[in-house]
Amino acid sequence: MGLLALLRKLHSSPTHEMRILLLGLDNAGKTTLLKQLASEDVSFVTPTIGFNVKSVQSKGFKLNVWDIGGQREIRPYWRNYFENTDVLIYVIDSTDEKRFLETSQELYNLLEEDKLANVPLFIFANKQDLVAATNVGDIAERLKLCNIRERQWQIQPCSALTGAGIQEGMEWLCKNMAIKKKKK
């Protein structure tokens, strides 16, 4: 009876669709994160050349997540995916301090894009399970996230490999999107 009641509740509650753009430098963990969201095996992940798309259910939302490759040659094509984006998720490799400047520049380039104006920004500081990971406070400071005033943003520590922090991040994201939908 409990399962049947749950299924009725899920079926009767309206599902909102969201288009999520998942970006970041190559090797940041975007595809592993996407596989975690889709409850898929993350033991073998290859670099994304082009894009991956998955639809996942979370908190009454159907999330259509577009994972676009982060190699330098592919980044100019990111703009082809900006249209109708509800949330920008940016993934950072917390262990790759040498590329913090590069990832910061790419992030701020995205924030300057007209088609992404006012789109909420959610940052996953990935690979926090590794000893060499920079903590979230230091990442936020180095990326000057406190200077972002024209949009809602949040940073969340996570490990795409273990799944730690991902659910909390998605809960925050869905909660804030539900509030935004109610205001419309």
C-alpha cells in the first residue's frame, strides 16, 4: 500500500521541466556527476567529445541535463547550447589549482553571455574526497564568487565519484527553482 500511495502522489503531482547546462573544464568530473545523477555506474567514464544528455527526476522536477565537453577546442561551441537554459551548473576540479585562473576566466565569460543573463549558477566543487582538494571557501575566494551579484548562485562541495554532496546540491537547486516557479 505504501508504494502504491507513493506512485499515486508522484503521478498526480505536476512535474516541472528544467533545462540544465552542465559545463566546466575538461577533467572536472561533469560526466561522472551526470552519471551519478542518473544512478549509473561511474567506475568507467571516458572524456566527453561533444555532449551527453540525460533526463533525471528530482523533487518533482524533470531535469534535462546537457553535459558539454570541456576541452579547449570545444568551449567556443558551448554558446550553441545556451538557449532556454534554466540553470547553469559549473563543475570545478578542486584538486587542479594550476587551472583555477583558467576555470575562473571561463566561468566569467559564461556569466557575460546575454542568453545566460539571470540564469542561476550552481557550482559543484568536485573531487573533495581527495587529499589535494582545495576547500570550498578558498575556491569561492579565488574565483571571486562574492562579486557575482546579478544572479543567484551557490557553491557545493562534492565528489562525483562517491556521490557525496550531490544530493544536497540538487535539493538546493530544486528548492530554489520551485520558489522561482511559484513567483511566476
